[in-house]
Amino acid sequence: MIDQDNPLKDALRDPGAVVAGWLDELGVADPAQRRALQTEAGELVRSLAEGLDRGGDASRLAGPAWDGLRETLESLSRSRAAKGETAGDTSQFVLALKRPLFDALQRSRGDHPERLMAGIWAASQLVDRLAQHTATTFQKSREDIIRRQQDDLLELSTPVVKLWEGVLAVPMIGVLDSNRTQIVMETLLQSIVDSGSGLAIIDITGVPTVDTLVAQHLLKTVTAIRLMGADCIISGIRPQIAQTIVHLGIDLQGITTKATLADALSVALQKTGWRISREK
Amino acid sequence: MDRIPILRMGETLLVTIQVDMQDQTALALQDDLAEKIAKTGASGVMIDISALEIVDSFVGRMLSSISGIAGILSATTVVVGMQPAVAITLVELGLSLEGVKTALDVERGMAMLAAVRAEHRHGG
């Protein structure tokens, strides 16, 4: 019996054929890959049929009837984003559903041109919406991943370590931008207050380049540390960086600078009144 | 209007700022301190701002000018206990308080003033 009201429902009567047509359209030869795609495609077709059963409007992918389908699409694009596939490939996968749907419509409505036309239009619109939704979620998941990684990087790259009684050190690694300097500054200043340390060493061995902006950030940090009543030493200045600093005309007067962290530590110990002697 | 009390401890004047600074309060403090240094002949001024959480450029400048005024009256000023947020704000405002001595807490500030005093005695 042909369902007069909903041509799509009718087209999905044989989900197996639709899935098979879909996979053929994608042209996947590798059997393992085909099996994986078959599960995804089967899931999608099932939730699509469910949505239609619950009276979902095929021209818009909104409302509670399409909840299941939207969720399936979202988990699909999330997993693809995590695998590092492109947005194009992901929406291509969804768009390949058009051909088997059209074929199924052709089979059931081929003898009624007007109804066939209406069915094709509905199917086309629905698949477009699906692809759009997939692309949107895909992009959102990628942005989430990037944001999370950025946060992780910020957390990772700003450890404040206690080197000695009253001596803190921050080994800076990576490019210094205003965002990171701000976080380094905040964590360092807070640690100074918490531990009551009178001396902080900022080690810039891991900073690839020092330009005027980076120097300005460093100067700000040093000034803030001084304002709080602690001293600051900058260490890990490589020969090239020393040259750049002089060529750029950056004024580091009034700031203690050392070539290595070891040198800085020995100055720090001297300043805090420690003396280390060797036994033998 | 609130006036900020100035306590005398030997040769040191101790000011603890525990309220948010209004411009008027800041100006009054500046006046009072100048008077008090002149009257007592104190050699050191300690300003404890550990309870201060909000600063503007006016308060920042006040700290500088108090240090300058005290310097002319031959007293050393130490600002102690600045909170990280306050330090960052002052730096962002472009105020580095050149010439103002700073210390982490009151104890270290006292030690700093004692050191300066000892140096003066040796020198003079």
C-alpha cells in the first residue's frame, strides 16, 4: 500500500536497500571501511524513519520529532571531527543519501510524475538540511577541540616551581603573547603572595624569539613583581636573543639578567644570604 | 569623611589602608602624613595596602607623591603587601612607582627600614 501523504516514509520502507544504495553511491571498496559506514548509515536511516513516524516536518529539521536524528547526526560529526576528517568529506557522506532516496521514490512513484516531483523535492530539502546540520556541528566540535587544547596549553606552559626557600622560578616555554603573559603574571604574583617568596626567576630558555612586544610583556611582569615588593631575575637569555634585544634598542636596565638558570639561582642564593660549599 | 589613622612606632610611622580610597581621603592622608613626619621627625613611613583591592591612577600617584614628600622631609617610604591584582592594575595604568620602595609584608618592610636607617647612621 502506498502512503499518499508522505512519499518519504514510503521510500524508506526498505531501509536495507536505501543503505546499500547509499554505500554504492559513496563508492567504498575496502570491506572493513564499508562495514563501519554501514553501521553509521543504518543508524541514520533508522532515526530518519523514526522522525517521519513521529510526524516530523521534512522541510525543517526542527521540533521534538527530529531529536533522535539530530543526536545521531551530532555524534556522527563529532566522531568524524575527532578523527580529523574534513568538513567536506563529512557533509559529502550525508549528501550521498540523495541518490538512493531518489531511486526509491522513482520505484514507488515513477508512474505519477507530479507526486514523484513532490517526493523528490521533499527528499532533497531534507537531505540538504541534514548536511547543513552536520557541517554546523562538525565545525562546532572542531572549535571545541581547539579551545580545549588552547586551555590545556596555557595550563601546561605556566608552572611556577619553588627552587629554594624564598626563590620561585617560572620556566616559560613557547611563544609569549599578551594572553599567556597575563596568565604567567597572575599565577606568579599569586604564588609570590602565597609562599612569601622574595625572589622570582623568569627563565626564557624556551621562548623562541624576543621582539619588542615580548620584551614589553616581560618588563610589565618585572614591574608588577617589584611593586609587590619582590625581586626578579630574567634568565635563559641565549646569545642570539641578547643580540636581538640590543639591536631592537630594548632597555632592560635595572633588571638582573643572566645567561642560564644556574647563574640566576646562584645570584638568588647570594641575595637571600645562602652560601653553598662543596664537601670535597 | 574617613581619616586614615597614622600610628607611630618608634622612628617609624605606620599607615594601614583598610578602606577603599576616595580622592579626598587620599589627599587628607597626604596632608596628615606630611604634618606628622615634620612634627615627629620620623625616619621611616610604612604604608600597608594589603587590604586594598581596588586602585585607580589617583591612588597610584598618591603613593608616589607621599614617597616624594617623605623623601624631602628625609624619611624613607616603604609600601608593603600589595595584592597581585593591584600590582597588575598599576602596571597596566603605566604607573611603575619609580623611587618607591616596596616589600612583601610588614615584617620585611620593617627590616628594610632598619637597614636604611643603619646605613644612614654609618654614612652620617
